[in-house]
Amino acid sequence: MTQPIATAIAGSLPKPAWLAQPEKLWAPWQLSGAALDQAKTDAVRLAVDEQVRAGITVIGDGEQTRQHFVTTFIEHLDGVDFAKRKTMRIRDRYDADVPIVVAAVARRKPVFVADAKHLRQLTENPIKFTLPGPMTLVDTLYDDCYGSREKLAWAFAEILNQEAHELVAAGVDVVQFDEPAFNVFFDEVSDWGVKTLERAAAGLACKTAVHICYGYGIEANIKWKSTLGSEWRQYERTFPLLAASRIDQVSLECHNSHVPMDLIALLDGKDVMVGAIDVATNQVETPAEVAATLRKALQFVKPHRLIGCTNCGMVPLPREVARAKLHALAAGAAIVRGELGWS
Ligand code: ZN
């Protein structure tokens, strides 16, 4: 990045009402067949347009072509049965009916590569593409084949690496792996989580990133957060491992959370995507609030390594709220850039 205090979204943006039911997580599509394909393509154009008009630096596709950030990826793989489902506890927090791994997982065809090529055509800005990380994939499925979360994670890491290499060839500048599971299973993160993440990111000729959050503003997550106490120190376990890893960027939750800002110091040498936008409220941050969060982060990370970001995906928010939050994010970063003598 040439200018300090870049900005980016964590991943998702709300979908237009003609594509999927608004303000709903994992909402079903409103169309099918060729009409659905066309609607997704149009929605990506709008998502890019919203970000560019707001002045966001690193552009994503807003995950407009995905119903779910994990299962949409898995649907394209062999070895997973979506017809049969089992109830599983996800992130140790809530039950969900999930697909079953019935045979060796394999990627016979690209998943998001056509989407990445499309995104590349829509903007001159750097572009970021998100993929679910190996541990989060494992934690969103019932395994009836591998008999080991670690073994399944290594298998997914290989598949993710194949996909990521093709995304880079399509012109993607940042490949981000989403690992909310890293905030829950600390022993596994240390045993094999970071290693499988590095395998997924191996040899990529682009920036690599990991997003670790406290989830969307859904009830199960809000309840969980209320049990975490006045200081959320979960990152203290994972950041030293990530600092020693080959991953370039770390995306974390900050604004309106109880994460102590000084934990960022544990990420010395990494780019840090600081969550300056709360995705669990419709209240829109002011540019001054965003600037205040970024200023605090600057005590622990250099301006060229700081990227103002959202805490998590914005898909469940009303579109006008998400749009206003994008503008606040860009305006807040501009304030701080001005203070540093860059404008
Ligand atoms: Zn998230």
C-alpha cells in the first residue's frame, strides 16, 4: 500500500432485496438458474461501486455470490454430502444442521475464480478475496470419514491452497482466510491451526491475511460475549503464534468490543486490519469515532501497517446502514491521514 491508513471491509456486505432476503444471515436466494447468476453479477458491481464511492482502498466482492461464508465453498467440493445432515455444536456455542464429510474431500473445479476475475475487471484498486480457513471449515461440518479434526484440516488446507493460487493468477492482491474458530479452540490453534493456515497460504505471490473475530451480531454470539468478562484477551493466545507465522496481515475486532488495544503490539511486523466499525449495531459510527479507534491503534502499529476495517462481515445489516458505515470508515481514515501530513 502506498498511502498509510488504508481501508478495507472484513468480507461481506448486505445483498440487494432482489438477490436475497434482506437483513437475514444465510438468506435463501430470490432467483434461480441464469437469472440468479445475472443477479449475483449485478450485485457484485453494486458492492464494488459502494466501496469505491465511499473511498475504501482495498476492494472486495462483498461476498455477494455466497449464501454462507463456509458452506458455499464446501458445496463445490467432492466428499461432502449435503442431502444428509447432522446437528453439530458450532464454535462450541450454537447447534446447526451441517453437511457430512463422507469421503476424501477434493476440489475438481475452481470455486470463486470466475468471481475474482470479474472483481478484477471492476476496479483499479487492490482487491481482496476471502476464503474460510481450514479450522473453521472443519468446525462447520460433521466428519464421518477422517476421524480427526487435524487430518481433515490438512486436507482442506491443500484444497484452499489450490484455490488461492488460482485467485492470485486472476489478479487478487490479498487472499484472506476467515478463522473465527481461532477465538475458541486455543490448544488446536497452537497444535495445528496456524500450521494448516500457513499450508493454505503457502507460496502465494500476494499478501495473505487471517480474520479472527467474535462473530456477527446474532443472539448466540451476544450471549457468548457477555460471558467473556470486562477484558477480552483471547487474541493474546493466538497473536504470538501468528506473529511467528508467514501470514502477512491480521484482521481483528476492536470498536465497541472489550479487546485491549495493546494486544496489537503482539503482532509486531504484521499489517493489522483494525476493526473500527461495529457490525452488531445499526448505529453508524461518526468519522471522529473511527479516527479515535485508529489513533489508539497507532500507538502499537506503524501507519503503513494499519488498515482501518470492519469488525466482521456486514451482511445482516440494512443496506443504508452498511453504506453509511463504509463512508464513516473512509472519512475516519482520512482524518488520521491528514493528521499525519498525508492528504
Ligand atoms: Zn468475522
